[in-house]
Amino acid sequence: MAAEVLSAAGVGVTIYDRMPSVGRKLLMAGRGGLNLTHSEPLAQFCKRYGGASERLAPVLEAFPPKALIAWAEGLGQPTFVGTSGRVFPRAMKASPLLRAWLKRLGSKGVAIRARHDWRGWDESGDLIFARDTGEIVRARPSATVLALGGASWPKLGSTGAWSKILSARGVDVRAFRPSNCGFKVAWSETFRTRFEGAPLKSIAVSFGGRTVRGEALITRQGIEGGAIYALSADLRDAIAAQGTATVEIDLRPEFTEAQIAAKLERQRSDQSLSNLLRKAINLPPVAINLLREAHGASLAADAPELARQVKSAGVILTGTQPMERAISTAGGIALDALDEGLMLRALPGVYATGEMLDWEAPTGGYLLQATFATAVVAARALLQRLEG
């Protein structure tokens, strides 16, 4: 995206990518439909970035969701707004957009050098790249934009190895932490074996005064999914401080406790509790057994108490899943280490963008939007610097 802005202004640009081809993480994001951005009002949109919201607000205002949508449509990829307010290309994947994008960049003279692993600078100030052939390549550009990613999905290119290079140059780099990640749970062997990979649909997950409705997925090691990811920053920090965190899962958020109790009472007979829960409130086997994990094998026989258990199944989280499996990461370059144009204060002429920076946001289009917006802001600032 930085190359897009720079080449449109007539600046010669070379992209160096450590992978055999560019855009691999974008293509991975596209496997789930390529959620480009979100349609909610910009003021609310900007609040999704937690402690970084104030600093990122002018960046997002400089390249807001409507600008990203116009950009995608300008590449021949019309978009639509889903029922959740999320914005997707109609193709529901990244490959057509990436092909059109690379074609346009090529027409503007942007050169792409794949299999170039950036290793920092040499003593004379040249950029150093290592190739898989063993060759060392050097370059001395007028300015440099770094877009090296965080530390999740390293097989797609973002290893976080750059943090040591910049730290050695006096840049304040914060430790990486998983974000939008799954969590570990000490399931019973029976539950783990039987329900690994089973979805929990139409649930509500609560922690720390916040409640998120959505879905989750049982994994062999624990639990993950959209409703969990939305709370992951608070859960991660609570586990770091206290060792564990307990989420409360409402398995039937569309009903009140009293409504559930009434439904259970109407179905009363000599049937098993499992059949009662299935027939009265349509709980699937994974949800019924999650109740047993949370409240013990012997669930309450009393309808009001059983209704309370359905509305509040406590699950103890004991840790985060490995960072390489996280959708994104927190940590990276401290925002105070950058000026308003995202140039590194310790390294004039060097800009940093995207997940390299210390911010995090939930899934829903917020990650891609901020990544694109930081690139646009950095490129525009770089142009001003070149003109100056």
C-alpha cells in the first residue's frame, strides 16, 4: 500500500520481500472471506484499538474505511456489507484483488524482489538483504518503509526477527504478545476426545464486565473463535497477572433465565437431563457436556438452578495458545518511538507500518484497515520529506 501511494506520485519504488511471493498473509486472511474493514461509524471504529485508539485515530481518519472500500473497488473488486457490518469483496477471497493490485503496481514501475531477507544496515548505512542462495544484496534508497509484520504466522513471513535489529539502533520495541488468540483449558479426557473441533454456536461470552455474542470452537488444548478473540486482550493480561481467567459462557443468550426455567418445567418427565436440555432448549451435545465440565457431572435437577447453569457455564482458561497460531500480535514498536508521519525518531528517513507497531484490535476488519492506513500515512509523510 505504501508502494501504491509512492508510485502514484512518480517515485521509484522497490519492494523487497523475504518470501518467494508477496501478499501471503493477505491471501491467508482471504481464506475466511477477506474481511477488509467494517461499516460502523468512524468514531466508534476508532475506539476498537484500546490503548492505542487516541494515537491511531488521526491515522484512520487519513485513510478511513470508505477510502479502503473505494480502493478495492477501483481494482475491480466490488464490496458488500455483511449482516454483522463487516465489509468483504464480493469475490470473498484475496487472490483476485492481489492479482489486480500487482498488475497495477507493475504498470507504475514498482519492482518486486522476492526471497530477500532484510538483515538491517551495514556500517555505511546500506540496507542488507540475504538471499537463499547465500548472496548478500545491498541497497541505498532515499527513504525506507518497513512493513515486516508482527510475530504471528511466521511461516507466512512475519517472524518478528526485526525487533532485535531496531532495538540495537535505539528504537523502543515492546515484547510481542498473542492477540486474537485461543486459550488453553484443562478439559477432561472424555470431553477433549469427543468434542475436539465442535463449534459452540450462538453463545455469549462474558469477562471483566464485557459480553460478546458469537461463536467459539472447542480445540484439543482449549477454546478459540470469534467470541473468544474479542476478549483475548483482557483475558491474556488477566492470565499474565493472576495465572488463570474464568469466562462465563451463556449457552442460550436469546432466552432469559426465567424463560429457560419455564421451558424446562414444561418438558418435565422421567427423561434424562440430556434429553430434557435437548428437547426444551435445543442444546446440542457439545453444549450439554460443556455444562458438565463447568458444573460437574451431576447437573441440577431443579429447573431454576439448571437454567442458571445454562446461562453461566464457567470455563477456566490457564494460558494462551502459542503466539505463532494467533491471528495477530500486540507489542512491537512503541507508538511514542514514531513521529506523526510514522517515521522512527531514532532513524530519520525510516518509516514503520502495520503490525510492526504496538497496537491491537479485534477481528472484524479492524486489523487490515489499520495496517493499510498506517502504510498510507507513512507514504504520504515520506513524500513530504522527499519534496522538502
